[in-house]
Amino acid sequence: MRKVTLFVAGSWGTALASVLAEQQRDVLIWTHNEHQAHEINTTHTNRKYFSEYIFPNPIRATTNIAEAVEFGEVLLFVAPSSAMREVVRKTRNYVLPHQLIIHATKGFESITLLRMSEVIASELPQCNPEGIVVLSGPSHAEEVIRRCPTTVVVASKFQPNAEATQDLFITPYFRVYTNPDVIGVEVAGALKNIIAIGAGMSDGLGFGDNARAALVTRGLTEIARLGVAMGANPLTFAGLAGIGDLVVTCTSKHSRNWRAGYEIANGSPLDVVLKQMGMVVEGVRTTKAAIDLADRYKVEMPIATQLYAVLFDGKNPRVAVEQLMGRGKTFEIDGHAETFIQK
């Protein structure tokens, strides 16, 4: 497969387009922004996200949704979680069952609490939902665009589609593994953004490395606890989509979620932080979804609960951390350890 259509031209979409172009794939980017499409087609740049990067010549852009869908043997959706349904719905009348569907978005739909593959499947009934592929893992766009060594995972219930996606993307600097656990890969990719906000708050409060390590470790426990309750394989959380993505998002200057938490800890209101960021901070929306999912599956998520109180109830971040530290005594390995051992 050589022809790939990518929806939409954000920072991560731009980075993935650069990987594909270097593999000599024919890439067409769909965007609703006429100015952005014109810039990509004429100067081969996307300066809003990468001021100095110039695309290889094969990349083109269009605002015509029919042209975009009909061009691609592969349709790659990289829209923010809040816009995924709207973007996929635009394509519905043009998508054919044989086209390979991939998404690389980390989040849940706020109202329905659906994972992104479920959102896509609900809007494209002509496609086999088990054939949808998820791309995730520790992968900052700012480093991928610079060709830094990066390793990701692609997940699908239909192994041939996962392997086709692996072949599509793999390069000497962009290594791709496969995993059949779609639920685990999607849950891990979404929930790690919440913990990254917490890590940013901890660093902003000057709590140091010990506190950040505790947040990452106990955060992974919360992520796995909810993921297993939703049907995920617990081993997925020990892999690239789990601990790999969690570590990079909680420790990197490139992480929008970490930066948001850091600024909030230093007294900036959430709405001001989001406006200044200028890009989507998925962890904010995901925190709301996580609390609703925890309630649905009867799962305890103390870190997410405290972060929700800080983000939406005006709780002081320092007080939230103190209350986490002051929780009642408990075991490190809870009842879900049996699930881990059995699997």
C-alpha cells in the first residue's frame, strides 16, 4: 500500500506524514483550513506546529473530503478526541470496506466514554470494526519530525492489518511492534495523559524526583486497574503503550500535559493555561472521562480523583498531594495482582 490519506494536519499528524513520506508513500493530508492546505501545497511547510521543517515533495493537502477519501488505500485519523466523530462522519459516504483504517489519537469521547476505535466503528458501519488499527506508544511529534529513534506499537484484533500498518511505517528510526490488545493500547494511551498532568503539578510544586517516581508508579497501577476492568490484557501496561508512554509523557519538556500541570501548580488558571498552550491538552478531557469510567467499572482511582478536584473544583494542588500521601494504609499489590498472575 502506497497511498495514505491523513486526517488532520496537527503536530502529530504532521510528524506521521513525515515518516510516511520518507518511506516514499504518497501522502495526502485533509484539513478544513484553506490557508493551511495552501501552505502545505506551495511551501511544503506547516509552520503553526514546526516552523523550520520542510515536507518532502510527495506530500499534498486538500480541503475536499471526497478527494481525500478516494485517494487513500489507507485512511489515517489523527484528529483530537473531541473532533474524531465529526471528522470521521464527514468521510462516511466515501469510505469503502477494503480501505485500511488507522487512528493515532489518545483519548475517550467525553459524553459516550467510547474509545476512539469505537467512535470510528460507529461512524463507518461498512467497515469491519475488528480491522481498525491503533497506533500508540512513547512518541513526541517534536522528536519524530527530527528523525530521533522512536518505537511505537500498533494494535488490531485482525493481525494482518496490524502487520500491514507495521510495514507501512517502519523505518530505521521509527520501529513498530504489533499487539492484539486494542483495549489495553487505547486505555493506556489515553490515561497516561492524566498522570502526566499530575507529574507536572508535582514538579511545579518542587516536590522532586521521589514524588514524580511515585506518581508514575502508582499512576500505572490506576491505569492498569481500570484497563483490566474494561477487558485489557494486563501485560500491555508493562509495554510501550503503558509504561513506555507514561514515562516519556511524565518527564519530557515536549509534553503538553506535563506543561499544563506545571503551570497550574504555579498558580495559572486552567482556562488560561489551555489558551496559552494553543494546542489540545488531551489529559484535561480524559480526566473527566476517567472518573466516569471508574464509577462505571467500580474501580478506585485516587490520583485521577484528586486531579479532577484540582482541575474542575478549584482544589489547591498542594492540598491534593497531601491528601494522597495521607490516605489509609494499603497493600502495594492489590486484588488485581491475581489477574496479572493468571494472565
